[in-house]
Amino acid sequence: MTIVLTVISTLLWWVLYSSMAALVLALIGWSVLRWIERCPVVFNRVYLASLLWAMSGLLLIVGTAAYEGHLHPPYTALLSSGLLRSMLVLDMLIGVLLLWRLVPRIDARRIRPGSACLAVAVIMAIGFGVATTLV
């Protein structure tokens, strides 16, 4: 019974933290996509893509940290590992694919792949800036 409750609690916290991160990602991504596309984009689809991206990214990073054995601070050894860097590249590719495939413009055309790449680059740059300030 304890294992079932632990798994349910872990899944709930995973969804909760992912949805909080997805809101920030969606606000940044929506403003970048609106600027680069010069046409309004659908916010709820940006949020959906950001939610799926945040959930997969959290799994990739926590899985890498667990594999490397760096689940507790200091994280300097984890940040310098090649496996984490390759997982971050995979995470960015997943973000680009999700934004490109799931986000339509208001005129029902899909956003350009370059726009999705720029949105992910801006989101990751802001994320790295915040992460280096906090760590």
C-alpha cells in the first residue's frame, strides 16, 4: 500500500511541477512565436506543447541525474557530464518538434520550424540564465 501511495504522490507532483513550468514556458514561447510569426498563435496549444515538453524534459533530466548518481546538491558534477548535455539537446529537439507539430497560427496554418527553433532557443537561454543565477 505504501508503494502505491508513493507512486501516486510522485505522479501528482510530476504533473504539478510540470504544469507550473509549462505556464512559464508557454508565456515565453507564445510571445516569441507571436513576434516571429507576425500573426497570433493559439495560446492553449502553446501551453499543451509546453506541458508535454516540460513533462518529458523533467523525465529526461531526473533520469539522467539518477543514472549519474547526482540526485543531491552540489550539482556541478552533473552539469559537467556529457550525458546531461546530450539529454538537453534531445530535450530541445523534443521541444521544437512539439511546438512545430502542435501549435497552429490563428489562420490555421502551422508555424514554421525556424520559429519553433527560435522559441525553444529563447526559452532555454532564459532557463539557463535563471538556473545559473540560482545555482
